[in-house]
Amino acid sequence: MERVYIGLGSNLAEPRQQLHSALQAISALPHSQLLGVSSFYLSDPLGPADQPRYLNAVAELDCALEPLQLLDALQVIELDQGRVRKAERWGPRTLDLDILLFGQRVIDEPRLQVPHYHLHARAFVLYPLAELAPQLTLADGRQLSALLAACPFTGLQRLAPNDTNNSLAWR
């Protein structure tokens, strides 16, 4: 089993429900155990500004699947929840599931880069990740605390647990 962190995001079709449904599906993955979920965060969209704000979170799990097996399973969850992959990058979507970290592995494959290639610059990933693993050291030696110090909490709004009905049920 390896410790894996997955970023979740949605800004279409009831984002709160999208994240809850994704968490249920992640918790049912074979050879995996969902350990925790961060608070939900509202974040400004990347890319086109004429789209709704995103709802984001990070899930922590122990996983015995290989990285590409997990990626395939996550993409099935996205498709099951109405994800349509378009040529436009950073556009609106029902669900986005990204493998952020996979144990201490560094993966550079055409379909998968781990640590996630923009992890260091995305407050909507770093701050929820810090809730789950504040002392985290990435496989490349970078400290999560140093990444947080270089990435301001701009454009984020952490939702209180009673606003999200999320993290307490998953810890």
C-alpha cells in the first residue's frame, strides 16, 4: 500500500454533490482505503474567467493499485459523473480528479506526471493537502510548508464543515 493524494474539483452540475459522489466512488475502489478528506474550498477558475468558481478538496488514501490503474479508475469515475474531455484546457467541468502524489514515486509518463506538474503553484491543492499532511515532504525533497509559503491563499475560501458536510464523515 502506498499513500496517495487525489485532488478533486468541480464547477458544473451541483459541484458539492459531484465531490460527494466522487468520494463515495473513491472509497469503493478495489485495493484502496480512503483515509481522509480535506475541507472543501471555493476557488477562482484557472483559464477562462467566464465560468463558475470551483469547489475543490483533496482525498488521502492507501492504495495497492499501480499508478496507471488508479488513473484509469479515476477517469471512469469522471466519465460516470458526466465529465466531457474537450480541447479547451482549464474550462468548466463536472468533475476533475488528479493524482497529486503517489507515495514517494516520481512518475513521468505521457498520461501521468507525479508529483502533479502544477502542484507547487495551486493554492486550491496545497492548502487542502496541508490539512491532511502538514509535515509532508515530496519525493523530490520539497517541503509542503515551503510550497505553501510561496503560494498565497489568494482566491480561496475554505468552507466550514457544516457548509460542506464532507470531511468529518470521511476521517
